[in-house]
Amino acid sequence: MARAVPASRRLAEELRGAIAAGELGPGARLPSERVLAETHRVARNTAREAVRLLSDEGLVTAVHGKGVFVRGPQRLLRFGSSRYSNRLRERTGLSPYRAEVAEQGRVARVDCTSITRIEPPERVAVRLALDPDTDTVVRRENWYYADDEPVQVGVTYIPWAVAEGSVLASSANLGKGSLYARFEERGHRIARIREEVSARMPTPDEVRGLAIPDGVPVLDVLHTGIDQNDLPFEVTQFVMRADLNGLDYRMPVADE
């Protein structure tokens, strides 16, 4: 005998259908638990559970003191084929992130929260061909915002031999052209990149720092910059809210 579907799941399915059909569009406020309970003739805890199910799926988000809202599909796209373009940087004077966000009609902000000299983590040392026992790197931590909403955090690792004696090792303000202009001044013009992408659930610190809603995963992007001499000169680990970021990579097909 088939088990009855719980009332909370039936209500969640009905609300899910309304969202899919556009009856509850992006930004729409869901009825309160009391109204949902009265309208659908269920207990308030049943309505609460239905809303929780939608939240876990990433369809709605709760805003303290205001209510529960349908989440919109708007995402920042990371254009892997063009974001590191030297021509784009020289034309705009902007970092890859700022140029990308501006192109999508939003306002970028980047906060550099720390600059330290450390021993490289193992996977960073491997990608930079460093000896973790003897070599050191500059670690720069940046938090990225679009229209004042936190969207990602990036931790950049630069070999000390590249950063020593420059603003790369000491200043949050990198000047016109930002990071990659300073690398070029040090003899490393970005020529190609390697990006390793995976998905996972966020850590508690990431949930707090990026204001990640319940049930939303993060994209983990490990980026390596490679120069004109085919040498890796920087590694950045990006942690990106999956609900606010998308990846758009276009590349030639290797025919080997």
C-alpha cells in the first residue's frame, strides 16, 4: 500500500509549481505561515515545513524581519575565455572581476582583508612548482561584492620571488590594471590559465561571510595563471556562491 504524501510536501509542491509557472516571480514575497495555513487548511508547522523544503532547494530565501522571497535567476557569469584578456585590462584599466561586473551592468567592490607571507599549501606549491619546505608565498585574501551583495571570496598565492619588493606583497591598492598589470611589470604577462572547478556545500565561515542561504552550494575554482614563458606565477582559490555565479567557458577543441 502506497504511503500518503505528507501535507508539507504537498504544499511545497503546490508552491513550487506556482514558482515554476511564474505565478510567484523572482522577488515575490510568499504568504506568511499563518496565511498559508489558513488558505491551504493545514497547521502552521506544516506551512513552516513546506517553506523550509523550498529554502533547502534554493528556491526561496528568508530575509529577517521582512519575510520569505522567491529567489531570482540573476547570476554573474564568469567568462573564462575573455576575463583575463590583456587587451581588456589595458583598455579599461580594471581588474578582471571589475571589468566583468561592469559589463553585466552591476557595481563591483573588492575588499582586500589580509596580506601575509606564508609557506604555500601543498596543492598551491604543486601548481607553482615550489618547494613547500623552503619557498614562501604572499597570501592575499579578497572579498568580492556586486551591488554590495557578497558573491565570492578569493585567496591569491604569489611566489615570494615574484612579489618581493612590490605592492603585491604590501598593499591593498594595486593601481591601474590591478593585479595582472603589476605581474606584467614583474615580467609575467598572463598568456593562459588553468581552472579546476568543483562544487561542494559551504563551510560555516563561508555561510556567514558570503551570507549564503540554506541549501545553496558553492563553486570551488582553483585558478592558475601561466605566463608567456609557460611558467605558473600565481594561484587563486575562488569560493563562489552557486546561486549568484555561473561559469561560461569557451575554448578550442584539442584535436590530438
